[in-house]
Amino acid sequence: MMKTAEHFGFKLRERKGAVAVIVALAMTVFLGIAAMAVDVGHIMVVKNELHNAADADALARANLLYAHTPSGFTSATPPTPDWAAAESAASTIDPANKSDGVTLTSYEVETGYWNLDQNPAGLQPKSITPGTRDVAAVKVTVRRVDGTNGGSIRHWFGAFVGNLTSNASATAIAICSSPGTAKPGTLVPMAIPLWIAKRASHYNSPSNLLTIGSAYHYDAYAPVNPDGDPYTNTVAGQWTSLTSDPINNANHLKDIIVNGNSNPLSIGDPLYIEPGTMDVGYHDNYMGLYEGQTVFLPVVDAVLRDAVKQNPAPPIEAFIGFHITKVSSGKEKYIRGYFVENAYLGGGPGGPYYGAWVPPVLVY
């Protein structure tokens, strides 16, 4: 039986209808994929903004942990952190943080201690007795959910597939610690004995000055140990190579004074203590450059008159800030100044406290 033109026309219309249905379904799928891609990208941007806000907020709060603590640094143990200052700082630090153009006003803040070895893991409560590896910390969480910080993240195209909003959050933990490591270029090559560092509060203002340098030229200014232990009348400071190797010559010392330590130095690293005066170091073009400035010095547990004879060389015990008020390169060679608190040394956390801090850092 022959097929008529009408028969073929019917089949053609039938196929056209099927293609139209397939195209409509495909367009729906493609639009859904496009909507998902746009919304996922938007959500990722908002989440990144939340992470940036949490990071900035945690760092700013950690910076307040010791900003208002009482003066006096006579112990290797840091003072009690000002938890309240860090917890209630919203009015001064939060308004600058935004997400999706919305000002973030609600933050969840916890304070406590962070173990640098993460043993135990996570943020520990303020009620613990901190050990040498426990440092003050601030944990900040910021959320975009219904009723908080502008509400959940609205989807631009997700409504086409029935997905209207998403929740998002970010958490950051920042710590504040005394230094365990000094970055390159941050130390001046004059070592301080530990017994002096422990009595830093005796020399902590322009009216309570300490004179340091070679005992050959400033004995009249040498401090007297108030406890009368064997270190009495020892030198208060002496040149160091900032390594375990001796200073080669005058030019080598000049380079160390101007440029500081060439490599990172940490608690426990050995330092060679130089004997003698090394007159060139007190020149106006060398230590004289630091007059009126705060510098950072390594601390060693040694009698500096005899430390050069120690084998191995004495290790670094701590780092301390010292504000130089006068450098004398005349008949008497000395550096005069006072120890400072709440000064930032570029480096890493983990050392005992003698007034210096490293800038707050994020650990989570």
C-alpha cells in the first residue's frame, strides 16, 4: 500500500513536537546549571568575605589582649590577658567588615588558650593554668543566617530550581605571644645576661637607666645584682656574633650592627659572646644609629665576662626590647637606655616573656 503525503506530513509534525519537548527540557537543565554556577560563585565570594572579616576581627581582638595589662615585667610568665578588652571590642573594630555590601554587626567571640603544639587540640578555656606552650587566643565566628548579618545569602537564579537562600559562616583563631623566634634583621648584636632580664623592671624608664657594654670601659656604671648572687658586678651586656662563630673582624661586626641577624634565631640557638671592647661598634655610624630607638637584644644565661670560654656557646633564653637613650664612643664605651614593654619583635611565637611580643598571628 502506498503512503500518502498526508501520512508523511503527520510523521514530520510528530517528530517536530518531540524535538520541541526535548529542547524545552534541555533549556531547563541548562538554565538550572547556569543558575547554579552563578549562585555558587556568588556564595564563594560571600564566604571569602566572611573569612576575611573573621580573620581581621580575630587579629584586632588579639592585639588588645595585652594592650592594657598592668606594667611590670619581672617574670618569664606573661601577665594575665585582658580578656574583657578582646571580647568587647566590637564598637571599635567591627564596623569596617562587610559581606555582600552588608555591614557585619554580629560576631561570636571566645577567648582562652591555644597550645602551640596542639596538645591538647583546639581552644582551651581561660580557667586553665597555662603552661610554657599555652598562649592567649581569640576565636571569632561570623555567620550569615536568617536574622543575623543581613540574613542568609540570597540566590540570584536559584529560585528557578526552588533554592532561595544559603547559610554561611567562617571561623578564625588568632594568638598573642612573646617571641620564640626572631626574624632576620631584627636583632642587635649585644647580649644581655638572664639575671638582668629578670630584673628588667629595675631599668624600665628614662629615670631608671641601664648602662651596657664592655666592662673594660664602663665599670663605674656596672649594675649591682640586688640579690648578691655570684653574678654581682658582672657586665650587663656584651657583643655577640649572633651565631655560634666568632666575629671575624671589625667590618664583620659593623655589618651585624647595621643589618642584624642574617638568619632566623630561636630560643635554644647558641651565641658566641665576644671578649673585649670592639671599640668600632660604638661609633656614631654603627650603634650610634640606634640612639633614640628601641632595639631587640638576645638574652643568655651566662656570666658575660666568662661566656667566651663556654663550650658549647650559651643558648638564647629569650628576647628583650631596649630603648637606647645614649651611645658613647669616647673614652668610656657604652650604650645607655631602658627596657621596654609591649614592643613588637618580628618573628614567631613561643618564648618566655620579657616585655616583647610578636605581632598577633592566625593559627586557624
